[in-house]
Amino acid sequence: MNIRFEGEGPFYAIGVVAEVLRVHPQTLRHYERLGLVKPRRSKGNVRLYSHADLERMEQIQRLVNDLGVNLAGVEVILNLTERMEKLQQEMDQRLAAQREQYETEIARLKGLLQRVTRNY
């Protein structure tokens, strides 16, 4: 089952996601109960998973299966990862704003320098 919301990518029903991830649908419900994933709901209250949800659950599976992390540890890792990504975005925005200020000041100073050198 593949559903689209206006302006958004496709969403998948729990059975499709369970098949893709090779897990039981109850595992996905458990992840939701723990707050590890938050699928959207249809008008009929059917869980609908986005591509981002799929990627997140693949990451959960890697942490659990490949690295032996328990679900409490997974939650901590995912929360820290999200926090780091937000901080990185904030730093990127600050850097871009600072760069713009510097470029504006450089242009102003170049203009002043040109006027001063023309007058001499």
C-alpha cells in the first residue's frame, strides 16, 4: 500500500514496511510505543510510514542487529544524533550570516579604499 499526501512523498502501510525491513509488524508497533518512530495516521487510524521513517528504522535495525545496542541505547543514540544535526544546522546558518556580514564589510572597505586612493 502506497499513499501520497499533497506535496509529500509516498507513505507505506505497516505490512509493506515490515516486509521491506524483514521484521514482524509487531516490532514496528513496539518501536512506535517506545517513541523511536512516529508514523503518520490515516483518517482510518492506519499507520503510514514515510521514506524518512524507513531510513530511521533501518538505522535502528543496524544499531540493534549489527552493533548489539539495546533499544534504550538506540533511543539515546538517535536523540543525540538529532541534536547534533540541529546544532550543525544552526552553526551552518550562523556561519552563512557571519560570512555575509564579512563580505558586506569587505565590499564597504574596498569602496572606501578606492575613494581614498583616487583622492591622492
